[in-house]
Amino acid sequence: MRSLITFSLLLTGCSGKDEPAEDSGPAGVSILGGYSHALESVSLTEIAGGLDMPRDLAFNPEVADELWVTNDSAEDMIVFSNINTDSQSDEDYRSSGSTHFFARPAALAFGESGTLATAQDEDEITQATTPADFMGPTLWPSDLDDFDAGHSSHLDMLHNSPNGVGIAWEAENVYWIFDGYHGSLTRYDFGDDHGQGGADHSDGEIARYIEGEVGYEDDVSSHLLYDATTSLLYAADTANGRITVLDTTSGDDGSRISPNYDAADQYEVDDADFWTFAEETDLSKPSGIEMHEDVIYVSDYATGSIFAFDLDGEVIDWLDTGLGADTLMGMAFHPDGSLYMVDSAGGAIFRLAVE
């Protein structure tokens, strides 16, 4: 249901950094109210409701106004067409095999043209013929004529990261996973996909970084952001209440990883450069993370607030959305600069904008 909650608009401007007036104090960012910290300074609108524990969302870069949302408890994908227009509609995708290939979907990321991948927050048995830890990211077609969130449409899957709670695309068929099971950030290269419904995973490559250095928070996504210009990977380390950074170009190949369910190339990476992005913040349980116009935005699951950081890790603005505790997870910027977010507890999608 659209437009259930709308707050009045008092400011205008773009979503990036504002130019401060003389002696006006911090400029902040327009999308968070221009350092007013006032919800009345922006527009917050409920775009859709009735979802079942949504945890992440992303716009299809190839189809205008097409928003994909992972629905955890229902183990399905909700795809909205013509979002935030009078012709908005949605469709639910779930099919045979979704309980494995789309088990408790916590995160998604679009990749190469025509593809996306998802991370599954599961560490229990999902099919009778495989063990509980036979879980990892899944590669999918992004054409809705082919996608069904199940076995018949999946393009590839690798099986070494149960409790996957974040994902980010690097290049080609390479994705990064926040691996809650191992407390690591893990690079997955699917190689050449095996085609829809296939099973050959042997050309995959799995490199596990900083095992044990990040935490896992039950039922909360820890989203990832990959900056292709710097090769830095930012992670919302929810359990430890911080944002971390991994230099993905650093480290040395280490020991082999087992078990190797896929006959793939699996190994640890030792001595990678890894640090805390922001040392002193009011973040409690960061979950969503996005970059827009060189500003990094982080949603706080515990408080319902959104924080903005410059690239040096300094807080430059923040806004309490008023949605309450244990709500916000994934976020995604629309090309028009508005910010969409999931209210996981309320089963809703919200749009934050300056219009």
C-alpha cells in the first residue's frame, strides 16, 4: 500500500553534500535533512507493506523502476514494477527448490548484465541429500521471464558459507559474502556459470579473508559495499557495532579450506589489511550500507537511524527515521537520488526523499 505515511517537505536540494553557508555550521546531506536531524525536513513514505521479514532490496540497473526485495520468512523474492508510480505492481517469485537455493535470503546484488546473486542466512538442512553446512551464494538470471527463485532457474551455487548475511558484486561473476558462519569476508568467483538448473561447480574459486574477525547477529543482515575505484570492501559488522574495511588487493594465499563440496579451488587468505572505518560513532547495530556521491550511508537496525560518513570515516549527518528499534536493514538508492529501505519488523518498504 502506497503513501500511508508522508511527512512534509521543508528543504530542497540533491542527495549529496551541500555547500555550507558562511557560519552556518555543518552542512550535512540533504537526504538526511541537511544536519537538522529533523524528520520534518524530508519526505518519508511507505511504498509497500505486507511483506514477511524483508531484509534487502536493490534496483535492477537494466529495467527502470524495477525493485527486487528479499523476503526472508517466506523464502521468496518480491519484484516491484513501476515503483512509486500510479501503475506500481508486484509479483512473488518462489518455486521448487527455493527452500535450498533461496533459503532465508538475507541480501542481493546485481552483477554482470542479466545476472544477480543472493546470500542465504541458513545453517540447517535444506534438502535431504546434503548436510546442514551445504549452503552458500546463488547466481541468478535477472530476466523475469527466466527467474523463479528455485532450482530450475539458478545459474550457479557454491557451498562454503552458511549464514551468508551480506553480498556485494566485484566484477564478472565475482561476489563478496559476509560469511556469518565463519566470521569472515569471503570472495566467491563462480567462474563460468553452469546454466539454469545445472550442477557443475568445479570452476569456482573461494577465498576466505579475516576468518573470526567479524561477527554474526541472528536474523540481522550485515550488508557489504564494494568500491571499485579503490578495491576496498566495507562491511556492516552488526554484532560488533562497527563498520570495517578490507583492502581486497592485500593478503597472501594460505591453507586449503575444507570441506570442499564443489571440487572448487578453496583457500584462506592470510595477512590482509583490515581496519575499522569509523572509530567513534553512535552506531549500535549497523546493517544496511550504501555509497552515493562519495558519502557512505549506514542504517542502524537497533535504533532506526541512518548515519552518513565521509570517506575518512567522519560522521557528517544522521537522521532518526522514527521507525523504531529492530527495523532497518538493507537500503538502495534510486537513480533520482531517493533512498529506499526495508523495515524488516514492519514488513514494509519506505522511501526517503527531498523533493
